[in-house]
Amino acid sequence: MRKFTGFNRGINIGGWLSQCTFEKEHLENFIMEKDMQIIKEMGVDHVRLPIDYSLIEFEDGTPNESGYFYIDLCVAWCEKYSLNLIIDLHRAAGYTFTNPQESVSFFYNYSLQERFFNLWSRLAQRYGKYNFIAFELLNEIVDPSVTNSWNKIASHTISLIRSYAPKTWILVGGTCYNSITTVKDIACPFDDRVAYTFHFYEPYLFTHQGAYWEKTMPSNFRVEYPLTPYEYIEISQKKLNGNFVGIFHNSDSKANCMNVWMEIFSNVAKIAEERNISLYCGEYGVINLSNPQYALAWHKDMYTIFEKFGIGRAIWSYKGMDFGLTDCHYKEIISELITLL
């Protein structure tokens, strides 16, 4: 399996330039240089920076230079503190993972795709000269029915980027919210500087317990980790109407979680070996409603898995966003969590 060198242990800076209001006070104060220094002192080698198209484009698709200022700022800080950087397009014009039903048209609308291509051409022209920056084409494609269309869009986008950034690493994810189970459906390697990316939030009913944005998730629902898949399925059926079982639908209910993780990651590592391509986990983490000790146990398992298979990753997220690593909820375990990044 090809190594994604320089992107082994990372942290997401979610909520700064994406999924936010873009008010000046927020842009100037949510993340500052001191935060980048703190991140560097945690011993990581990179940050993943989600950005929304609306930060750097006006509604007519023309560039918004004032939005680029904050990306430039992050680039400068990363260079100063010797951190590699992934620029992740979290939302594109016509596509957002938070509204997948209305976003399906993106995959069949040539005007929206052309705007997507133009955006990436501008990003590549501006940041392709930096050898410490990687590009992630689009965050969390949801509907599996658009797999073929997405592969074609990704292939064309990579070709355009290569005109300006021939050596830049480019990350491409699969469908079902970048599920590890859909890595197999991503098109075969486009070139030797492309990596497959996925997200890992399993078991979902644990990592997203009580999540207010999940319509069928009770706000007071709490669950432990680790339990067996059988126990998670049973809890889901009794308390969640069978929802949020996620990956356990296809697992051996008698196995423990680590056995399931080993099987899943072994399968995706085999794909990467066969295609000689890098793997990268762009997001993983536990909601701040969980018991900190259960969250710590989960992170210990994730660390073991990532290290065993040599997979780079970035925890979600540095602060806020209901998963904040440095927020007060995880104060008692922060020192241990940092060692598990």
C-alpha cells in the first residue's frame, strides 16, 4: 500500500471556514495563530481544513478574494509551524452532505459541475505550488446511486488540477458519507499522487449518541463502549427503532467490536494493496455527550487499528462542532487523547 507521507496524525479545524455564518468576528477569532501553535505542540503532522464554496465564491460563481484571505492565513501558519495541510471542499455549489436529497442534481447538472471544475482550477492555481498542501475534492458524497457519475466528475477534476499542480496529493472519497465500505467503489487510481479517503464513526449509535441533528435520535440516549455488535443491535431495536446500527448490519453479532474493525480494515487495506494506493481517514471521533472514559476506550481501539494498517487520519475536531477535542467535556482525558491521535 502506497504511503500518504506527511499526513499520518492530524486534526480537523472544523467550523472555522465551513458550517458557519462567515461573520467577520467568527472568521477572525474562532481560529487564531495561537491555536495552530497548540496543534503543533500536540505532536501532529497536519491539519485538515474544511472550507465551503460560499467562503470563496459569490453566488454568480465569481471569486470572492476576501474569503481566500483566511485560507491564505492558515497556509502561512502551517508553513510557520511545519504542519502539512489538507484543503477539504466541504460544500460545493449545489452539493451539501447535510441535504443529500436536494443535492443529487449536482451529479447530473453540467452547470453546477462546471462551477465545481472552475473552483478547483482556481484552488489549484493558487495553492498547487505548495508542497505541504493536499486537496480533498468533496466531503461526504451520500447517495450510492451517483457512484459512477461521481467517479467521472472526480476524474475530470483531477485532470484539471494536474494542469496546475502535477505533484499535489489529491484525496477522493466514496459514497454513504465517505463510508469505509464504499472505498471499493471509487475508481481505480487516477495517478500515483491520489489517495482514497473515508470517515469512521462506528458504531454510529455510540459516536453520535444524543445527536440533536439526527431526527430519530433521542436527545437523552446514552450508550457504552465497548459492547458486542449483538448488544448494540439489541439496544438499537429496543430504544432507537432499529436505527443507527450502521456497519453492524453485516457483522458477526457474536464478535467483539475490535474483531469487526479488524475485518473491515483488513478488507479495505487489501483493496489499497491491490491498487497500490494510499488510504486516509479524514474524520473520526466521538460526540461530546458521551462518557469521557468510554470515548477514551474507543479512541484506543481506533489508534490500534490505524497504527496496525498504517493509515493516516485526522480527528474531528479541534474545538466546537459537538466533538471538540479541546473543549471542557474531555478535559479529564485530553492528555491521553493527544497520545492517541
